[in-house]
Amino acid sequence: MMDRGQAYGDGLFETMRAHRGTLPWWDAHWTRLARGCERLAIALPDQAQVRANADALLPDGGDAVLKLLVIRGGGARGYAPPVDAPSNWQLERHPLPAPATGGLRLRWCDTRIAVQPLLAGIKHCNRLEQVLARAECVAADADEGLVRDTDGHVVSATSANVFVFRDGAWSTPPLQRCGVAGTCRAALMAPLRAQEALMDVAAVESADAVFLCNAVRGILPVASLGARSWPSHPAVAAARRVLATLHPGLVPELE
């Protein structure tokens, strides 16, 4: 019988970048996973056991991507979650993605993200909105896409958070109503003195600089969004240097 992850997306996942056999942001990923398990009332796996399995996947001391999937246990048909069911979890190792070869070319996605505060911030397994938005990017030959919620507020890219630089300061959309609160985003907020701010299309397109970020690829400069283009900006380069001090595997892919 299919598990609840396959049937309903009833689970959570974390995607972590390993550097020389270590997981520099393990604590941040586990904290978000624990928050998601509490929100969805899914049993949190034993951290020591999961970490031991993660370390066992990195015996060569190499660089890689580890994906941790945690699914609510119990295979009975129906939406009602089983009471006190143990969770099922698995870890997978994947190679790092290929480095970017230039600033990203973005598009505005037509697919909107539904507003649901109960699911906001956590990395749950229901990702059909992102699947649809990403398909738009592939069809348009764009590197990535920015998505908005159903009220028109900018949320993020399909698989990254977004930061906007204007008047000498960084800002990023709030994620209390929808979207994933990325670990890379969280790490950058204080050192960049970034503030959360509601954004519309005009706010992004009129910015002095824009970058995307996630825990696997770090900071990726944006070169264009529709008809708007941006040259390399010193504020983005400075932010990438800051990130390199926070995660040794996230050195700039581009100079």
C-alpha cells in the first residue's frame, strides 16, 4: 500500500549541502524539520540516529547534497491522520548541481501560491504549485521564475528565496502566509541587515539588484527579469562573501 507521502504529500523534507563530509547547517535544517513536525503533528525521528545515517553517507569526505524525507506513518486509506503513528524517514545522497555560468534569467510565473498560514515557512511535501511554476520556466527557457501569492504579493522563486536591494538596503518578502522559510535566507538576514517587506512586481523590477538563495547553491545573482536587466552589483558580491563565512561550501560560483 502506498504511504501517506505518496498518497497525500503528508510529510516534510530537508535538502542539505555537505562540505568535505560535514553538514555545516545541520542544526538549522533540523530546527526547521522539528518545527514542521510539530505543526503537522508528525513524530520527529531520533536526531542522533538520523545524523549517524547522514554521516554514513559521507565516508569519502566529499561534497554532496543530502535529502532527508520524513513521512507520517500509517497506510490506512483516508485523510484522517493515524493517532500516535511513528514516522518513516529516509536519506539520499545526490551530486552537487552544476555551477551557474552567468547571472540568472528569470520570468514572472503565472502560477500563484495559495495563502495558507498553517503551512507557511515549513518544507512540506505538497509542491504541485512549484512543479507547475517550474514547468513554465522550462517552457520559456528561463533559469528560474518568481512566484506571487493569490493576492499578488511576491513570495519567492520556485526553489529559492529572493532578496532585493534598494536605497542601500536589502529586503525580502515575509513568509508568514505562504512560502518556504529557507535556511540560507535565515542565515543571511542578520549579517545583511535585511528587513521583511511586502513586494509587488514593480518593487522587484525597480530594484538596484536582486539575488536568489538556497541552502544548496548559495547566492545566485539575477541578470534579468522579463524586460528588466541588471549588471553585476557590488552589494551582491559583498553578500556572497558574507555567505562564504557562514557556510564553507557556499563560496561564490560566479565572480
